[in-house]
Amino acid sequence: MSLYGVLRSGVSGMNAQSNKLGTVAENIQNSSTTGYKRASTEFSSLILPSSEGNYNSGSVTSRVRYTIADQGPIAYTTSGTDLAISGNGFFVVSDPGGSPYLTRAGNFVVDGKSGNLVNAAGFTLMGYSLAAGPAAPSLNSLDGVVPVNMSSFGMQATGSTKGTFNGNLPFSQPPVVPPAVSKQSSLQVFDKVGNPIKINIDLAKIDADTWTITVSNGTNPLAPLTGTTTMNLDFDADGKITGPTVLSFGIPGGETFDLDMKGMTQLAGDYSVTGTANGNAPSAVKDAEFASDGTVYAVYEDGSRVAAYRIPLATVPSPDNLSPRAGNVYETTASSGGYQVGFPETSGFGSIASGALEGSNVDIGTELTAMIEAQTSYTANSKVFQTGSELLDVLMNLKR
């Protein structure tokens, strides 16, 4: 037996257990880190050739592995920009230099300087802009992703294009001779730049089963509505509307507006109508809302919502072989394989939960047990090294 082999084995064992203690320490330190994935040290024996009468002591090698694919516990928070992935996939983020990374750490907040959504480690959430229509990502590329920035939307006004006017017209109402009016209502709409316009709606019953509806500009009579501004509403013996039910007219400075009255009735009841119209006045973004399919909505002060971005999820064929980097992010390697990109809740990808965070998948009890095991093995290997060193001193003294 070679005493140098004994010394080598002792040192090798101490180095291996030192690596294990290192991963245990890292795990314990990050047990409360959002999206952290546990590291572990795996050992493999290194056997050297030996003869029947002379054993050549080998050593042990160690390799650090990460349980990146294992889901951590999800805890709910009070912040709507905290995001957690339930299931497969990673958020796509970028560093200040624009390099892409993958992460499960979704503790995002709005950066006051840039307006981007940035997590606690300073990485920017990336997504596809929906300003030009639905996004169509490449299946194996991150091309086209941009920082998710709600402040870029600024103020927004939407012109009205459609609305409804429904309810009951009283059957007992006696007919009148135009231009006399039986009932009057109004509806607020908006032009292209968000100016409010009041639309007057005048109703007159002209015979037993027919009413006329006439619309006009109640805000500025000098700027009349264009197109068709009056039509007949015909009812059958059951009080249900028959014939055309949509009145289309042009709003000054705005769009063509379709007023749908298919829900109108003429029954033996009181006059009771309701009306709606789309569009909104100028309004600033006050918040962002995240859907489980990755759609990010800009929420305006008036309560309207506009789809602004869609967040993709990305993964690789072997997530546990991703390379960890500072900031709880990962980059691809030859062993992990390249990017596979898709949207949440499609093609095997998980869903996104807003107001939630994925915790670390570290179990403190397991780590404390591993620490005791590593300490015991380290001490034992140090005794092997110490014994081998003492025997080597004895051998060297024999030569003297």
C-alpha cells in the first residue's frame, strides 16, 4: 500500500466534503430567496489499478448538481406585480446589457428611472408587445422580446364605435304626430381624441306597433351627426322587435357608431331603458394586471383595460443542466439544450399567478442532516490524512 495514496485519499475526501458543506451553506443562506433552487454535491469513486498484494488507494470526486426543475412552494402576496409560475417554464429576463437569462424569481416592481418591471436582482422582465396585434413568437428563439414597460403607454383616449339601447317601450303609450316626442333619453360617447359628446335619443310612437327613434348631437347642435339619424322600430303582436335593429351614424370628429336595439320590447309596462357605449376620455395608466395566460393589461384611471404585452415562458430540454449565475438566473449550456419558447397554459407550459411568489425549494431539516453527515465524514477523512502523515514520518525516520 502506498502511504502517498493514503494521504491523497484523505485530502480528496476532505475536499469532497468541503464542497458538500459549501452547497449546504449556500442552500441554508438562500432558504428564503424567491425562486432559489437547491444545490447538492454528488460523489463518485475514483478507483486506481491495484495488484493482489499491493492496494493502491484511490479517491473520490464530487460534482455540484441543481434541482432547478423542482417546483418551490407558492405564497401569496399583496403586490399585483409579484408573479409566480405554477408548472413548467421560466420567466425571460435581461440584464442591463441586454443579455437574456431565465429565472423563476418573479418579485417584480416598476423601476422609477426606466419604467420597466425589474426583479429584486435587477433583471428586467421581457415580453412581446401587443401594440401591433397578437404576438407570434419563434418556438426556439427569444427574438422579438422587449422590456415590459407600462409607462410607455401614457395617456390614451378611445373613440366610441358601438353601443346598446335596450328596454321596454310602454304598449299603452298613445301615438303622436311627428315631430312630437313621447320619450327622451341620452347616451354619452367619445370622439377620437376623447372629447365627450352627448347623444340625444328621441322616441315617438306613430302607430299601434311602430315607434321612431331619432338621434342628435346634444352637446353641440351646430355639429350634427352624419349618416342615418332616424329609423322605425316595429314590434309584433308579442311585443318583440322585428326588422332592422341597428342605427348607424357618424360622430363629429369620431368614428361611425352602431347603436344596437335588438333587446327592445313593447309590453304593457312602464318606460324603462338602459344604454351602453364603448370608448373613453383621456386617461393615464395607473396599474398593470396580469392574466394567467401571460397577457399584461394596462389598467387606466377610468377603469378601462388594454392588452399591452404578453409574457412568454421559456424552458430547455434539461433544466437541471442550466448554468446558474448571480442573481438567481440561469443561462443555457450544451448539456441543457437550447430555448423552447411558448405562452403560459399552452404546449405544456405552466400558468402565471399574479400576487404570488415561488419560494425556495430548500428544506432546512434536510440541509442540517446533510451538514452533520459532511462534518462527520470530513473529520474521519482528516484522521486518515493525519494517520498517513504520521506513518510517513515513521518511514522517513527509518532512513536516518
